[in-house]
Amino acid sequence: MKTLVNVARYHLVDRISYVALPWGILAFSFLINLAIGAMAPPPQGGIYTGGLVSIYIFLLVCGSLSMTRELPFGLMLGISRRVYYLGTALLVLALGIVYGLALTLLQAIERASDGWSQSLHFFRVPWIMDGPWYQTWVSSFVLLVLFFLYGMWYGLVYRRWSVVGLVTFIVAQMLVALAVVAVVTLTHNWTGFGHFFTTLEAPTLIGVLAALTIALGLGGFSTIRRATI
């Protein structure tokens, strides 16, 4: 366990990438949306933005960098590939807990201030992050970990199979998405497909995403075993 903690601390030496930049970019996005909200009267129901996604996208980038830029030096320190991966996963869980709590607190402030006095819904995302505080925390945690692990898998695919493997990995995901679209289209089931998502409750979706997160973690763990340096 101590070795895993040391791996997590090894990543946090680069506090700019893991702490400063995610929150700095999120703060910049928030201020831009706040300025836009101040210049125009809010529509009925308030202003909803997609600015919160910036922190998730940046954690995806951090996950990729943890397996491309930082992996070689980590292994040079005598750490095995599996220990490196598990230590990085421990960091992911810690960041998910802390960052999820921070986003939950910011959403509480947003609610109490009536959308920062502008009816701005930046941290309050309809449906998936619009319930009790604990639901927001769990939703944030799952999404943060999911994006980070997804980025880690991208980095590992690049490490193991280079650009050709990375392109193949992306194309394979696109083909799966196209296959789903083709099946739904050929069975003339778009109405049922849409009905499924419109009736799906947020906790159920988070449960599905949590299962997907576990699958991503296992996929990355199996990929790192033969990742080249």
C-alpha cells in the first residue's frame, strides 16, 4: 500500500497538471459564462451551460499523460507496471473524491445564490447533477474517475501499439457506435431507443457509468502489462 501511495505522490509532484490547470481552466470557463450572463438577460428557466465539461476533458488529458509522459521515468525508479497502474488508479480515486466534493460545494453555493444572482446554472447540470447533494457527489466522482481512466487507456494503447494502434482503437469505437445506429435504424426502433433514455433515472445511469468505469480500469490494467517504454 505504501508503494501505491508513493506512486500517487509521484504524480502530484506535477501539481500544475493535476491541480492548477484543471481548476484554472474550469474557473476561466466559469468567468466567461458569468460575463456572458451579466451582459444579457437570462431566458426563462435560467442559463444552462456546458462549461463544467472542461474539467472532465482535462482529466482525460491528464490520464493520457500519466501513461505516456510519466510512465517511463516511473518505471526507471524500479516500479513495476502493475504497481504503477494501481498507484495511478489510487490517485484517480483520491482526486475523484476531493474534486467531486468541491464540485458539490460549488453547486450548493450556486443554488443558494440563485445562480450567482444571474440564474446561471454552471455547476448544476439538468437531470444528472440536479438532485440531492450526495447524488451530485457520486455523479461527479464517477464521471471524474471514468474520464481519467479512459484517458489512461488511450495513453496505454499508444504506448503499446504506437500511432497505428491508437488510430485502430479510435476507429473500433466508432464502428461500435455505427453498429448500434445501424441496428436501431434497421429495426425501426428509434422511438423505443429514445424512450429508454428519456425514462432512465439519473441514479440508474450513474450505476451503468460506474460499471463502465470498472471495465475501463480492468482494460487498462490488462493493457499495461506489455506496454513498451
